[in-house]
Amino acid sequence: MAIPVANLRPALDATEPEWRARLAEMFDRGQFILGEQAAAFDREFATATGAKVSVGVGTGTAALELSLRAAGVTGQVLTTPLTALFTGIAILSAGCGPRFADIDAETLQLDPDDAGNRATKKTAALLPVHLYGQPCRLDRFARLARSLRVPLIQDACQAHGARFRGRPLTAFSPLTAYSFYPTKNLGCLGDGGAIATSRATLARRISLLRDGGREGGQVSRTFGVNSRLDEMQCCYLRAFLPHLEAWNAFRARIAALYDTALADCPGVRLVKRYPCSVCHLYVIRATRRDQLREHLKRSGIGTAVHYPVPLHLQPTFRDCGSRRGDLPNAERACREIVSLPLWPYMPEQKAAEVAERIRKFYA
């Protein structure tokens, strides 16, 4: 039987009564944009993230862009090259310029030492990414942001439910951006995103920006965008949110199984992971990565690469100031990383089968 890299069906089946009830409420009210479902989800997600306010937007990309704009960032934004291209796109969309620091070779997270060394007087904000669901060193990035006197904005688009040293991510910076792309730990059935904050002024600013600069009515008060989290997606998100903690625990169990099964496998290097990770993806570093993927594909096993090309080597970001060879840890990682199947309710025997197929390849 085929083993996909992700499977949304079990989670949908487990929550069907809840999301059907939410959808029925939405159709009864007949409001499909900025209605009661969105308002309720904003309250519930704020509580879940430890923030005072959550503002739903159309995508995770918009969440990052509007966070930068709400914080008044103009200039260079220091971030990681090993992330989804939309982190960089959001920086450009906010009228800023991305600048990249290298990653830690063991965790693949943005290296705070390298970030500090590459920061300059032009650095206007820090934008670390909690890659693959593992929080980066928020304590050190918070100190670095204070020393540079610039905002710290978190890309938590892969880290729903994560905490750092027992504290919610939102405790470390005024703005934390999330994505609800379907395969996320907390996903909807389309695009969606949110910004969590405990500062009322920032929440009001983001609410204004996401709706064309309007405060109700048809008059634009400032240059905004059209990016709102719609009611239908909130119906699914409200149904899924109460299960997030259990789903994250399920991911962690599968990840631990992979850890044990692949610990001494020749050709495989495990990515260092801490208990605070919510295991959005299970990523290994593999020699002969592409041949391994083809071998697994022939056995019906899906894989993915997150991400094959570091941002500083992509044409869109050619003006970022970095060239090939400047960020060696990220460049090497992109040649080796591969994501293995992982999703809530994934049968443990399927993870064991994936690991066994990998061991056979390297044998």
C-alpha cells in the first residue's frame, strides 16, 4: 500500500462532526467574510498561542508581510536561507530587503552567532524561522534584537503549538506569524494565516492593513491589502484547534520511532531535535538523496525536499548580498535533506516500513 508524505484524510474524518456543525452555523448566518466564525477563531487561537489578540489573514505570507509593515520596518531584514521561499517574498512585499545568515549544521535552524556577525547598521529587523516545527534559539535572538534595537518578528508558520523552554513563542516578541496551509500542524482546507500579538496598537494596525486600510465602510485610511481569513476556513480551524496538542503528540511519537529505527543507519544523518519541537516535518540528511527518493518512490513511499534551493541562490533574491559559497551550511543541507512521511494518525507500522526501506537502500 502506498505511503504518502502527508495524509489529511484521518484528521478530517476524526473531526467531521465538529466542522460540519461549524459549517451549518456559517450557512445559517449567511456571512462568509469577517463574520462570527472568524471572530471566534481569533479569540480561540489567541488563547492557544498565549497572546492577547490574534488577527486572521489570507495566508502565512501575508501574516509575515503585515507583521513587518505593522512594526514599521523599512530596510534589511535578517533571516535564514533555509526556509520556504514565501518568507523572502513576504519581506520583499513589505518593501524591505532580505539578508541571510547561515544555519546551525546540527539543527538546521538560523544560527544566532552567524546572524549577530552578519548584522549591520542597515539591519532593520530579525526574522527567525522555527523550521520544521522546532523553535530556534529565541532567547538569543531576543537578546540580539535588543542589542541591535530592532524588532524581532517570528516566522512560526511551521510551529503551531510549540513552546520554547516552557513558554509560548508569543512571550518572546510582539509579533508571531502563522500559516494555516493544509499540511501544517494546524491547517485549513485552503490558504490562511494569522498574527498573534499582545499589543493592542499592533492588532488594530494589522486589522486595518488586512482590509484595504478600512475601519468599516468604504474609505481607505492607509495603504492596505485585501487579505482576510474567510469564514469557511475558520469553521475547519475551529474544529481542528482543540485537537492540536494531541496531533502534535502523535507526530512526536512517529518522529521518535524514526529516530530509533534510523539512529545507526549508514548514509543517514539525523537532524538534532529538542523536546520542544512539534515535529511539523521529519527531515533527515541523506547521502545519494535523489537516488534514495527514487528507491522509496518505487516502493510507493512519498518523500519531499524542504527545501531544495537556499533562498540566496534563487533568482528572485539575487540582490540579497550573498553568493554561492557564502552560506556553506545551508547550501550543503539543501543537497542532502529529505522529508519522510509524517501525519497525525499515521500507523506506526508504516513509519517502520519507511525506515526499513531506507536501511535496505544503504545496505
